[in-house]
Amino acid sequence: MAVSSTPVRPGATSDPTATPARPARPARRPRGEGQWALGHREPLNPNERTKKDDNPLNVRARIESIYAHRGFASIDPADLRGRFRWWGLYTQRKAGIDGGRTAVLEPHELEDEYFMLRVRIDGGELSLEQLRVVADISREFARDTADITDRQNIQLHWVRIEDMPEIWRRLEAVGLQTTEACGDCPRVVLGSPVAGVAETELLDPTPAIDEIVRRYVGDPQYSNLPRKFKSSISWLVDTPYEVNDISFLGVEHPEHGPGFDLWVGGGLSTNPMLAQRLGVWVPLDEVPDVWAGVVGIFRDYGYRRLRHRARLKFLVADWGVEKFREVLEKEYLGRSLLDGPAPELPAKPIDHIGVHRQRDGRNYVGAAPVVGRISGTQLAELADAAAEHGSGRVRLTPYQKLLVLDVPPERTQSLVVALRRIGLEPYPSVWRRDTMACTGIEYCKLAIVETKARGQELVARLEERLAGADLGAAGLTIHLNGCPNACARTQTADIGLKGQLVVGPDGRQVEGFQVHLGGGLGMAEGQSAGFGRKLRGLKTTAEELPGYVERLTRRYLAGRTADESFANWVVRVDEEELR
């Protein structure tokens, strides 16, 4: 018998009917998350490519030298829908486009040739000179719009690109700016609206806020982050510190005295997470360096591959606080931080609305517009009223409210009357005080439903039908949001309303809200932070919203135990009570 001399390949078999064995594949390397510090520079999502092509801060020069002269049609799309945000500019939603088309139309089909302009007011501080300039810009260039946001900003609408050089000139002449008011960068720094004047404040953090803004806002080293970066620095528990990327909250160290407790990794939107304590004590003069260290970690280790996972909260969740602290100390500060105690919460939530005494014996007066809606005319009248009553300072709050500081006691009641006359109520109903709303479909390209007008309608209805309701010191917070992004902090309200299309009585889709119940933050003793209860199918049409909130409130008032909070009642009762 003849024997074949054909050689057998390595890994093959001499049986001609057998299936050849496949060589083993090398182990696949885990896909990178776009973390610069680990060498993962590719692949990039479209936003990262835009930033890589040109630092967004550079777009201002093109606005001033080209676009302001040639008009809207001359704007490069990558600038228009990307880099403009670093200077506080978003294209405005074109009027008449309903919410059902929000996710269907292309950006150029949704956007108008006007802009929303966000003026950053770090710490919420405004002098009367600054207030008058914003008021004048609003009336001259923004059709008298000037909404107060829950980030202590002022948002103008109907702004033309042709007017931006003059707007910047006027703002910057009085120390205001729009730099990094939007974009993947450090946004406005929240601060207590009574910093420096509160009777119970032991340490004024204003110098740290000012130093952070002076040193880092507009610095190219910190202008390209994976996503937006939100900050809060306050001695008092009067800012929503648990939902920021970084928060410093006042605390007394038993050996070293007053300083700040550090929290990282908070954020809401479609995947909400609460910030976590790092367990360190930070003295006031070290706050800017520690802040920059945390931003540096986010810049270098943050996830840039997938846009929806690019917030700092995802990195903190994956690493844990121990690793995060270790990297912060070893790689960014070059030293260890002191361990520190947890902050003490006040006996009840801090509310600055109404008349309150300052440490110097003068008063401050807090007043509420409805859901932050205000006008340039009202801002000008506010400046006049403050000046007439001896004040030179106004503050904005993270709850769409405002304060007038430094009012002599003998002038306080007169100021209350003057504020009320211009539509700013110092003694508002619980509904006006505790209801917030985002921009909504009126101007926002992401929105699905109207929010500001719905919020105003809701407040008016509840004031009429539930005028005498006793809801206690904690009140009943209602937050309306036009889409899932939670700009109005939907998940942390007693009644959170997320805008969506729902089926109406006649079977057609109409504007409505998905309902979240019993959310809240740890703002006082006995309060625990959480995102509330989201019941399957619990929705309401926008038309039925006032009736639903009234019905739910009446059930709570009738069925609560002594001093039982709304959040605790929501957890305890059967689902049918909540529908």
C-alpha cells in the first residue's frame, strides 16, 4: 500500500474527512472607555471629535470677527451645535414644533435663528450695577426675558448672534461673564445666597468660589472635560449638595476648627446618583486646589467613549470613594488630606424666603417669582426698590428665588410692599415657594412638553383650592421637567413630574407627565436622600395635572400621622392612594 507523502500542517489531522481545528484566538483586550490617563484616545464620540478639532473657547473669536457680521447663516454647524455652549449659547427651539417631533427632527429643523444665553452668576451674587446691566440687556436684546434658573444663573432668550459682541462688552464691564456657562467644562459654582451675612455661618466660602472662578474658568487645561461639571460650595445646608459632581459643605473639625466636608459623584438625569462623602476635612484656603484636583481626575480618567456614561458619577461608582481619594491625594495633590467628621444637618430645612436677620443687625428679604419666570423690566424695578431701601446687593438661590441683602430694619416692611408690587412675593404660598420648572418646550430643543406656563397654572390652581393647607415647615416640593434630563431636579422632589407624551381621554397622544413621588435630599435632621417612588403607569395629562396634585395632597393631609412627611407617607400607603 502506498503511503502519502503529503506533509500534515501543524494543528491539522491526517484524517481527510475531519474538520480542521481552528487556531486559538488571542485574548481580546478590553475596550477602553476613552480615559486619557490610560492612553485611550480612540474611538471618540462626535462631541469628543469636535473638541479635538478645536478648543471650544476659541469660538468666541469667530463669533466676534465673522458670525456677528455675516449672520446666522454663516455659522459652522460644529460651532453652532457644539462649541457655542462654552460661551453660554444654545440655539433656541423654533416656535410651533410639538413635543412629538422632538426626537424625530434633525437639529437644523428644530432650531430657530435665535439663542438662549446663560449668564453665570457664581455664588448667586449680584451688585445693583450688575443687575441693571442684565436688565438693560434683557430689554434691549432679549425681548424682556430673564428667567432665574435653579443653578443661580440668569437665562435670556431671543438673542441674535449679531448682538453678542455688545452683550459681552456690557457684561464684562461690570464683572459678569458667560464663559463656560454651558459645555463640557466647569459650570457655575453654586453657593449659599446668604454667604457672608448669615447669623449661623462660621466660615464664608466666597473667597474660595472667587478664586476658583479667577484661576480656572476659561483655562484651557480645564475646558475639555468628558461632560459638564457641577460644583457647590456652602457653609450652610442650603444648596442641593448631594446632586453635584463636587460639593464642599461646612463642618467643624474637633481639632482644626471650621472647614469643609468633600462630596463627589452626584448627578441626576436618566441615571441618577447621589454624591458620596470622601471623609476628608478641607480648610478654606485649600478648597481651590482640591477642587482642581477633582476636576483633573475627571478630565484624565473620565469616560469619553460613550456620551451617556461620561459624567463623573459613573467613575466614582466604579472606583469607590477609597480609590478616588487615593488617586486624588497621590496623583493630583501630592499629599494626604485630613480625615474629617460628617457635617451636622439643621433641625429643619433652611428657607431664605421672607424676612431674616443678618449677623450685622440688618435684614435680608427673600422673594419668590413663580417657577423662576421673570423679566428684564422686573429686574430693573428690583434694582430700584433695593437701592431705595438702602441695599446694594441681590442674591439668586438654587431654587429659582432671589434675595435683597443689607436692608435696615426700619425699611424692611416698606421693601416687602415694594417687592410685592413688582410681582415678587416675600410671603408666598407653599405652592409658589416650592414649585420649580425647567425651560420647557417654549425654548428648549430637548423638551417634550410645556413647563413654565403649566407650572404657573398649577400654582394658581392650588393657591385657589388649597389655600389653607398646613403642610408644615418642609412644605411640598413640586418640580416640573420638560424631558428626562432632570434640569429641574425631578427625582428629588416630593412630586416630580417628567414631561412625556401620554394617551389622553380620547385616545390621542397629548402633553403629560410621568410622576415620581417622595424624592428628596438630606437637608435637615431625620431626612434621608432618595429618588422617590416611581409607580408603573402613574402618569397624568397636563390638563389633569392640577386636579391630580390637589387630590393627592388632600389624601396626604387626611391620612398622614402626626408630623409624618410626604415622603414617608408615600412609602407607607397603598399604591391606589397615590393614583
